[in-house]
Amino acid sequence: MKKKITPEYMQQIYPVFFSTMCEFHLKNETWGTGHDLVHDLQVSGYAVRIAQEEFPTEFELAAHVWFAAMLHSTDRFVAKEGHAQWLSEAIPGDILRDDHEEILDAVLEHGKPNNEKDSRVCVILKDADKLANINPMVLLRSAQFRPGLPTHDPRHLEMTRAPGSTYRKPRSVLDDIFGCTEWESWLSTNTAKKLGAPYFAYLKKTFSLTKKAHLESGITPEVLHSDSVAAYLAVAYSGKK
């Protein structure tokens, strides 16, 4: 490959693979899941851009991260015991064996914490996936997938995790969003850090503006700590129904 790699170029030279992935999403009705075709297109675009900017002369690497990104959501819809075989068959046959294994491994490992043994394809895929999940749409997505939670706990509007809350089990939608801000220190490539900076700043601004809205409307710490209000908040934000 001797020309600049773009997602559009990859779609043109691998039309069967691309159409197969589009049909995969259609067949599995992935819309509304957070791991739909649009998500994969965004991750693949970020992945290619990171690869091109970090390694501008390594065109094959950009192509490989595109394949990995287009495949990375399939673990949500393909049975775990057969996923590796499914991926192996989905990766185009003209990919060299070592490259094939690197793409396969990146898809299987991308959901795990950063590891010094991660391949370049895996590192880029992890960064691209995080970038696709920190834009303003995360505010809507967090609310979409946490419908049973209160929007926020007015007692905890600083950039810290609320007591008793975890990444997997947040106590509020805003606390779920806080989990995304933690990813800033997890980005590995300079390109991802540069692209992600304004989005992380935007998410952090959500916290300060929410606090500002409470204070200017009269919801002060004194009000929140009054006996009657405190009793309500203790139940409402206990994490229990």
C-alpha cells in the first residue's frame, strides 16, 4: 500500500468486508446499544487518524487498525466461545498471518486495561475506542443506559467519585460520566491525547456548571444538610430502589 490510508479508501478496496460488517450490524439490530455501526465507523476513523499521525509512513498499520476497529464491537453480539473463530474468518484472507493474528488479538484484548505487551494495533484501538466514547453524546448515552438512576447527587458535584459508587455501579448518571473522565490518563498516544483534550474539558465543565446552577438557585450546602433534606437524600442516593 503506497497511498495515504483513509476509511473511505479502505471501504473501496475491501467492499465485501465493509458490506459484511454493515450487514452484521443490521442483522443484529445494533442500533440503540452503544456499540452500533456508527460507533464502529467513528472508532475506525479515529484509529486510522491516530495511526497516520503517529506512524505516517506505515500504511499497513493504518489498514490493520481499520480492520480491528470495524470488528471490535462484535464481542457484544457473537457468543464468547466462538468469537475468536468468527473473527478469524471475518478478517480478509489476503492479510498476512502475523498481521492477521495482531488484528485478532487487538479485537480480543481491547476491552482490557492497558498492558505494556499490547501491540501497536491494540494500543491504537484502545485509544480510538475511548475517543469515540467521550464526545458530548456520552451525556445522552449515560442517561439512556442508566434510566433507573437519578441524574446526579447534589451533595457530590466535585470531580471525584461519589461515596459508594464504582465504575461498574455508579450512583447517578453524572457519576457514570465521571467514569469517562478517568480515561484521560489512560490514553497512550500523543494524537489521542491531543484529540481528547477538548472533550475531557467539556465533560469536566458539566460538573462545574451543574454545581453553579445549584448554588445560584439557592441549593447551598446548608440546605442539603438540613435534617429533612438530608433524610431524603440519604434514601434517594443510597443506590437502592
